[in-house]
Amino acid sequence: MPTAILTGPPVPGSSLEGDLRSLGFDVRTAAGAAEAETLLAGVPGEDRVALVDTRFVGHVHALRLGLTDPRFPLSAIPGAVTAQRSGRQALTRAMARENSASGQGAGNGTLVEGLPDRVTAALDTDVHRPELGSLVAAVPADPQARNEARQAVAAVDEEGVRLRSAVKARDGFFTTFCVSPYSRHLARWCARRGLTPNQVTTASLLTALIAAGCAATGTRAGYVAAGVLLLASFVLDCADGQLARYSLQYSTLGAWLDATFDRAKEYAFYAGLALGAARGGDDVWALALGAIILQSCRHVIDFSFAEGRAGSAGGPAAALSGRLDRVGWTVWVRRMIVLPIGERWALIAVLTAVTNPRVTFWVLLAGCAFAAAYTTAGRVLRSVRRPATDGEGAARAARALADLADGGPLSALAHRFRARGGVTAAALGAVLVTGSALVWGAGWQTVLAALAYVICSAAAVGRPLTGRLDWLVPPLFRAAEYGAVLVLAADAEVNGALPAAYGLVSAVAYHHYDTVYRIRGDAGAPPRALVRAIGGHEGRTLAVAVLAAVLTASGFTVALTALAVAVALVVLAESIRFWVAAHQGGAPAVHDEGEPA
């Protein structure tokens, strides 16, 4: 249980102790600095502890922001400072230094005045200071100032501030104007009933799975119900993040579940649409697979660009973007045309309800293709004009891009060729393997092209990925691997080949998303043993090409299914083990603000 140590004599009429108890703190009082140090030492090391000045006047939500956010080891607001387990040693050192500097540290009541602020100033490490905005957090020095602070507290609608802050600061047009105005009230309703963000996230997943089941019926009523339920699932998806911000219930496990379930919901719904179309005699599995390939490649472009730090550069493209930002309506237009998750799910839901799966997928593919071309072109323009980078930042970016590349044992063996091609080699390999699959299909020409892809993949990562356009290497690998699977499965022309390919790409895409989430959470990439076990991107691409060449169409379908199951079992087992262990081990809490596209 967290402990709050009130420092100083009690203030008549103060609600501070009750406010702290309402936030879950066990409250203790120290009349002097030495007693405060003794109480601090007596709090178990794994528990959160806070020092709070008894003269504090402010909003309860200011205390909540300053003292309960699980993402930061140390946090402070005027009159209060708190430490989690990882920040306890720094707080203890600061307390000892402050008491030593104050003299003998005796239990003199005058020495305890302003102690939390003095301890905060004595800390020798970074301290998080939350943005309070209009919220009040003050330590009045006299009765007049105290009265003025109380009037300032009464003048602010604390609940209104808390509700507004629950909404993500930067979001898409549809989410901002069509969902958040009421989903934040749903988040508050959930908070008041003790629901957790993870429970709301799970409810969103279940709703989306039911929507996928409705779409799989292939009936008009089923499609209408699917569209409505998909929108309901998105409302819950917004509410879970808003609940986390409203109640500061952030966690490593929650961020992973939120991000992972978003992918599961979208992939399940696409599969439901494909099954529903098949009931009506229309085979759209290739379109469904194309949709997840395009969306996954868009996301890896976003992730790679961010990790490569290409966005730090200026240049004409960045300058134009800055000028457009000053024209309000252009901000919303540009956020809409990149088809973020809100606009994308609204589009899918409406098209599902009023048209059919084939139309839904074609419109989705066209929209995502335009969005991908728009964002990628802008990033390329920014990248070619940015100055070369070096130092620790460049080394970190190169490591992240190498991890995102997902190279396996074959690529490591091919490093012996000492070739260093960067993005050029990656592009050449991608064109060779996908082009051969398109032209020759399942044949030895494609196997040879896949071997060339292995060599090109090794050459692409033969040097650190620090070039201006090297952030394109991981997206090119994703496009080559996923695209080859799609083309070869479509070339088989037997029932079940494309659904099997859909399962394989989904399992591999999960692994690639999981890699991103680990890097984002500073947890490092998945272990090399896992990457080797599932072959790396070049090993899987070569394996699929060989299987397509040596097996019959029906045998190839069985092999794809077996490969999909094997990859899914391996990556899911390791991923679940890792994230649960990280959560139970007290990994720093994080909060994923959602996909960038």
C-alpha cells in the first residue's frame, strides 16, 4: 500500500489527509525532519512513498497527477514529491542530504517547513513534473494566501479538466469530433465502477470478434450488425485509453494488450468479411490479405521512420508542413487523408453495412494506398535533405532498424559476402522475389530469385543502417515477404491456399508488431533464438518459394497452414511469456498513445 508522509504541524480545516486517503495512501505525520526521515526508512522498499507538506492547498486531481502516475520513478508538484521502488534510493539520498544541510536534523518543527520542496530540489536525478494547466497546487505561506488558494481551487471545474485531459491531445478528425465527446463519459462511468483499462480493452476485442462473426454470415442483416458492432468496438477502444488517462492506470501489460488487440480486431474482421463473401460465392481472400499487407507495411514505415530519427530534419517539406499547420482546417484534412484508425474503421463499418465485402476491400485498399504514398513521399523528401547523423543517437537508431529488419540465420551466413548495399540492396531483393513470383509463379525461377533475395537482404544490413533512406529497409523486407506469400498462394488456385497465407502473414505480422512494441518500451528486440527459430524474413521467404515449387497446389496449402500454426505458436508463447513476466517484474509502466496511421 502506498504511504504518504505529511510533514509539519496539522492545518485546521485542511482536507489534505482525506484527499490522500481517497487516492489510496496510508497517511502518516512527521512533526520534524528527522522523524520524516525515520518514517521514510520504515516504508517497505517496494511500496510507493510520498512526502507532502501539510500546508498544501490544491485539487485532488493535481495530487493524483503528481503522486500516483505509475510511469515515472520520481514525480513532484509544489508541496509534494513521490518515489516508486526504482526511485526510492534517490529520494532517500536527497532526504539525508537535506537534513544534513539543515543542521543536526533534530525534530525541530521549523526545520520541517517546506521539506518536500527542499528534498525535490536536492534530488540528483530527473524528476517528472506533470503539466497541471488550470489545476491548483500551492503551499501558501500565510492565512491570506491560503484563502486565495482555496478560492482559486473553487473557481476551477476540476472534473471538467480531468475529463478533457482524458482525451488524447492529438487524434484524428473522426475520433476527436465523433467519438471522444461521449466516450470520455463512458471512461468515467467505468472508472467509478472500478473497471480497469484492460477489462475495457478485452470488451473491445470481444465486440469486434462478434462483429467479425456477424460479417461471416454473409447476410445483409449480418453486415449491418457487423458495421454497428465494429463502431461500438472502436468506441470501447477509445474509452480504454481515456480510462487509463482519467484514472492514471497505466501499465506495460495494458499498453501491449491495447496495441495487440487492435491488430487482432482488424485482422479478424477482414477474415469475417472474406468468409461472408465466400458464402455468397465471391472469393475476396486475396483482397483481405492485400489489406493487411498494405496496412502492416504502412505501420512499419511509420515505426522505422520514427526509430531512424529521420523526422528531426528540416527542409522544404517540413517548412511547408509548418506553414500548413498555421491554417487550421488543413491540419484536420491532412489527418483525415492518412486514414488513421478512426477514419479507417468508420469507413470499413459504413461500407460493410451498405455495400459488400468486395467493394469494402477495394475502397479500403485505394484509401490506404493513397495514404501510404502521401506519407512516404513526404518522409522521403525530408530524409534526403537531412544532414548525416552520428554519435549515440545514430547508433541507437541503427540498432533499432537492424532489429526491425528481422534478419535470420541465412542472412547472417550471407554476411560473408561483405556486400554493403543498404536500401538499394533491399529494394533490389524485394523487386526480384516479388517480380519473379508475379511473372513465373511457383517455379524454380522464383526459388532462384528468393536465393538472390537472401543475398540482397544480407547486403542491405551489411553495414549499420545510418543512411538517409535506410529507414526504408525494414518496410521493403515486409513488402517482399508478405507480397511473395500472397502472390504464390494466389497462383496455387486451390481452395484454402489464400486463407492459409492469410494465417501465415497474420502470425508473422504479429511477430513484427511485437518487435516494435518491445523497442518502444525500451525492452529490446525479441531474443535472437526466437528470430532464428522462425527463420527470419529471408528464411521464411525462401521456404515458401521452395514449398511452392516442389509441392502440388493442395500440398502447398497444407504446408502453408502448418507453417502458419508453427510460427503462431512459437511467437505467441514467447511474447505472452515476456510481457507477463515484464508486468509481474515491475517493468516501468508505459502508455501507447495509439497507432500513428
